[in-house]
Amino acid sequence: MKAEAIAARIGAQLAANHLVVRGWFRIEAGDLADEAEAGLSGAPALLIGNHGPAMWHAFARSAEARDIAGDPLDRWTARMIGRAARSLQGRALFPFGKPVWPFQRWAGRAMGLKASPLGILIHPRFGLWHALRGAIAFPGLEIELPAVETPIHACDDCREKPCLTACPVSAFSPRGFDAAACRGYLAGCASSQTDSRPDPDCMQAGCAARAACPLGREHGYDGDQIRFHMAAFRG
């Protein structure tokens, strides 16, 4: 079976839940978390993710979203992608749990994406409103992978870089991301009364720096999804 046919079959299975095939890449020896994963070296793999808010609505209707167990989105993602992987005897890999896989590196190989100044990969159409949810590896499968066209990196032509000045605690800088400052601010947003919350209220409205990017704003996440991710990050 050719790469295009495999991607089409996997994509058709995932489409109802608005998960999408994002491109082929090959797992390299340097990607492996430990020697126990040596069988994956050289394996072709499909990157799976989502664009915009549609996936969230599919997840919100799931059993995982309604039960009281932890990590509902991760469990739902594992169920959806795991089922698709098994249908073609592939192995599902995820950006959560163990082992830790280099998903951002894989996105560079599969789609030619690069990081924005915030560290989030920026997409030429969806901006910062997309995510990597998993990958499906096919160890032992010998196929030719399609060529990857590297898109124009939108941040190179953005002179103003509003994402770097919108954060209320200047958590983003050339030195990197100050996670402690960000979490401290989010804690203040969450604990304050409505009339005394810090402005902007990143817990309710989402990361002000991310929202400042003009690219792909029409694909921004809905309120419930934003609050879910902000709460998960704050811990």
C-alpha cells in the first residue's frame, strides 16, 4: 500500500472527530527515548493533529469528557488514534506519558513548520491555533514518503511581533519562557473576584500573547477549550 492510500484510510477514520493527518515523516535513531525502542528507527510515521476548535466539540461529546477520571483529553486522544493505528497494524505514539517523543522535531520533518517567538509551532494558515495529538508509526513497512514543501515562516515577515509585548508579566523574552511568572499570573486570575481580576484575564480569555498573533485568528479556540488548556497548564 502506498503512503497516500495509508494516509487516506487513517484520515477517513479520524475525520468524524476532526482529527487530521498532518504529514509523513521518518523516525530517526536520535528520536528514540531508549534502546527498547530501537525497532522504530527508520520507520515511516504519520503525524496526527487538529486545526481550530472543531476537534474540541467532538471530544466534549465523549465519555472521557463526562467522567470524573483525570486527563480526559489525553485518554480520548489515545482511544481515537490508537483505534486508527490498530486498523493498519501501526503503533500509536503520543506527546504525553512515557516515553517522551520529539513531536515538534517531527512536525518540522512532516510539514516544515518552525516555532514562533512563543515557542509554539506556527502554521501558515491556522497560525497558533493547531496542535499535535499523536503519531502512527509503521515499523517494518517499506514505502516512499512524499516530499515535504517547506512553507514560508510567517514570523520572519512580522516586524511588530505583538506576541512578545502582549503578555502582562513579560513571560516571553529572548531568554526563553518564564513559566513561573506565567503560572503566578494565572493563579491571580483564578483566585480574584470578577471585579478585581487582573487585566487581561488569561484564565478566562486565554493567553494574551497567543491571541495577539494576527495570523489565523478566525481559527481560534472556543472559550471552554481555552479554559481547559489554561487550567491544565496552571496545574
